[in-house]
Amino acid sequence: MRCVLRVEGLSYTYSRDLVALRDVEFEVYSGEVVTVLGPNGAGKTTLLKCILRLLEPRGVVYINGKRRWDELSSRELAKYFGYVPQTHHSIFAYRVLDFILMGRAPHHTMFSLPSRRDYEKVHEVAKLLGIEDLLERSITELSGGQMQLVLIARALVQEAKVLLLDEPTAHLDIVNSVRVLSVVRKLVKSGRVDAAIMAMHDPVLAASFSDKVLLMSRGRVVACGSPRDVLRPEVLREVYGVDFVRFEHCGFVVVVPRASTEV
């Protein structure tokens, strides 16, 4: 495996009293699905925004393990990273096909028009994700699960190497959550993308779909490693403040919060 992303000493402060990231360090290798896990306010979304350089942190990110990300142009970054936001709200009722087509923007100049290859790319990705029947619909008509797949499609047509997903299962039921995360894992394991980094709240889903877990609390990395090594009840208790039960089934680690009868 080769290193596709290395983060060293990443720190970010919104204000004097709000330090969002504190010396975050980790590596992502080809073929890995990495989940950044932690409660609200842990710094997960800020970390993704710093990697994308939407924010300007202290520290450095290396692309392919060697090239600094601040040496790349915005267009080069857009070709390397595909970003799937937590939610998307649009005042325009874009056709799904046209919305996905916007992901081809990094491959064009300001005044160029979409080519036949661009449209072929959209149809290719839509077929891969099983959303071909949505292409002529308006994005305002989509369910939450459908919209997440459309956002992933837009990132894929960028021909991005690494997917960054911010809460990809937010507001989704369990069926759509499993569907979306299964798609992400399949894309990585098939080599369609080199790796994926997902910010999530749920340790249950993280245990099921991740190769590596980066557990964060108050802007710091508490633990980093395989789900088996990181998702231990005593560590989760420290981060979430509730008790967890852990067991293994069919080779998978399963962690669930312990029910409490206290009122």
C-alpha cells in the first residue's frame, strides 16, 4: 500500500477561546476507508475543511505522502479530493444530470462547454451507483439517500483520488445509511478511488465499514488504528461519556451503547 495522504501537526483556531484542532496527525493508505469518529464539537468537520484547504490551518498535509498540499492550485486539489458535504441546499431545481456534470468543472477552463466525454462520464458513474433513473429528475425531488448518492456521483466525475465525506449518513434511515456506506466501501476496494475519509458520529457504523478509525475528542486524536484496536469500551466511555458493550460476530467488532435505567 502507498501513502495517499499524510497529515502532520494540523491545528486550527476559530477564536482565542475556540481551538478546533490540536496537532492532529495520521496517515491514509491506498485501499483504506478511514472514519473520523467523535461527538459533536470534536473537530471532525473542521479537519475535513482543513484538508481541503477551505480553512487555512497550521501544520501540513502531504499528497501521495510527499507533495505539500499548499503547493497545489485549487484546480489541482479539486482533481485530487472529491468532497461530499453533510447536506446540500439549492434554491435552483437543477436536473440531476446537470448537477452531477458540475463535478467536471476542474477539467475545464472558464468558458469551455461540457464535451461528449463529460456526459459519458456522468452516465458511467450514474450506472455504477445505480442512479441512472434519477438523471432527468430535479434534485429537489430526491430523498435524503438519493441525494447522498448524487453528491457522491458529482465527486466521482471529478475523477478524484480521495473522497472526503462529511456525515454521509446524517438524516438517513438505516437502509439508506448501509447503502451509502456500502457504495463508498465498494468504490475504494474496487480501486475506483484510492481511499475515503468519512466524518461520522456512530461507532456502530464505523466498526462495520472502516479499515481505520481516527477517534477524536475536543480537537485531539484520542486513538488511531483498526476498529478492533480503537473501539474499546473504556476508550469510547472517555470520549462519549456513556458505557459501551463490545462483542465480535463473524470476524467483525460490534460496539453498542449500554442501556441505562437511570432517569
